Amino acid sequence: MEKSLKIGDSASLTRSFTDADVRLYADLSGDHNPVHLDEAFAAGTQFKQRIVHGMLVGSLFTALLGEQLPGRGSIYMTQNLNFKAPVFLNTPVTAKVEITGFHPKKPIVMFACTVVDAEGKTLVQGDSVMYVPWLKMES
């Protein structure tokens, strides 16, 4: 597989997380924090309602980077995430990755990563580095 990549290339996806998604993630990850699972407990927190696990939201980047940009065959090297605001159940959010740079000698690509809500408020912000074995490097 070979395709060209350039700074500014981006990919995005929009989705909501349901109760079933959050419960499945809790079981898969072992994170059963009641702020994610118990409406009564969550009502007493600063969020006033249940929130989606941050790493479940961060998994949107895995989908984008592994399937769209740079795509299949690429390998995660680094992911940094800053959680700016909660993601609530059944709320559409949009994740976006954008190429910000390339390693000068190796097939390594840097990305900015964001998740925003429908109003454009940043919920998650970060960056990632991907090894892209099929990327042709200029000699």
C-alpha cells in the first residue's frame, strides 16, 4: 500500500457513546468507576450525570489513525491526551487527526488530535506519533 501524505491532511469521524458502549468498555477495561456507570453516584459529582470513559473517547483516534489516516499497516508509537471537558452519554462528538509533521529520515508521522462537541468546544486535545512502514521517504 502506498499513498502520499502531506502536512495538513486530516480525517475525522463523529459518534455518540451509548450506555451499552460504556458498560462494555467498563467490562473490557476493568474500569468500573461509578461516575461512568451509576446515575445516582454521578449526579453527586461535579458532572451531575454519567460520563464516558476518557480512554473510550480516545479510542476514536485509534479508529482514525488505524483505518483512515495514515491507515492500515501503520503502528502507534505515542499518544498524548489532555481531557479538557467531559463527554456525556448519547452526545455526538467529532474526533479529528491532522498531520503536523514528518521525521526527516524515517517513515514517522506526527499528528494533532482533537475531540469537539457539536458547538465546537474542545473536549480532548493531544498528539500522536505513528510509524508508517509503507511511507516512501524522499532521498
